Amino acid sequence: MPSRDYLYPALLFEGGLGLSAALVGWLCGHPPWESLHWTPDAALTGAAATVPMLLGLLWIVQSRLRPVARLTEAVTALAAQLFAGASWLELLLVAAVAGFGEELLFRGLIQAWVEATRGPAVGLLVASLLFGLAHPISLTYAVLAAGIGFYLGWLWLYSGNLLVPIVTHALYDFVALIYLLHKHPRSAPPATDKMPL
């Protein structure tokens, strides 16, 4: 089953990002979990903050702009290649680990560290650009990912709680995977092997 070939490496990779961020942050005196507070309000805020991203996803998948349409085809095919046959629980697990690992790294470590040395605006900008560069499926995807990174970074600045962008990121990834796999469950694999957001 194709999903088993990629599912566990995806979990290890995304989880490894979080563990690496925690280790580096601890060693450098900037632990990324300092602003992570497990509260119901933050979880609800994170869930509500997913709505604009999902509206953006709907616009993207319906767009007739050529670069965006090509991106939709590539990401849909990639999702099918990596996760075809995965259960919704497995997709939820991948999304949760990705949200946690990537947010610890990009917001909890990178954005917080740059903010401490260069200020919040620079921290937000640097973390967003690096987040985009870390998603190089295409130039269009990298630009959109940088925009998403900016939004997630703003959520962290606004709320002061890393749980907010973690929940937003994880919930968005979960819904996006369910939607893309439902839309084209048998898509042919693309030429790239890069992972989606």
C-alpha cells in the first residue's frame, strides 16, 4: 500500500523537525516551547484561524490562473502518491505531527530567536521566508507557503501562544489532505518527491 511507504517516514521527518528545534533551542537558550500554553481558548482560536486558510485553499483549487492550476495538479498528485490508502486517523496524525514540528521550528525557534535579536517584524519576515523556502515544490508553492508562514507567525505574535499556530497549521493540513485525496484519489504521481505543507 503506497501510504505505508511514505506515512512513517513523513511522521519521523516532521517529528524530527520538532525534536531538532527543541534541542537546538535548549542548547542556544531559546527553548521553543516557552510560549506554548495548552489552553482551550488557544485551541479554539487556532481552529477559528483555520477558516481563512481553508477559504484560500478553495480559491486555489478553483483558480484558472495557469501557475496556480498547475500547482493544484502537482500537489493533488503528490498527496495521492504519499498518502493514498491512509485512514483519516493516519492523516490526522501526520497533520498533527507536522503542525507541531514545523511550528516549533519556524515560529517557536527561528521567529522567536530572530525577534529577540532583531525585533518582531524582522523575526516574522525571516521565519516566513524560510518557511516558504522549505516548501520548494514550485515557485508558486514557495510564495504561497511564505504567505501562510507570515499568517501563522502573525497568529503567534497576536496570541502570544504557540498553540494557536500549531492548531491552525495541523487542522489546515488535515482538512487539505482529506479534500485533495477525496478530489483525486487516483492521481498519477508528479515528477517531484517533495512533501506538501
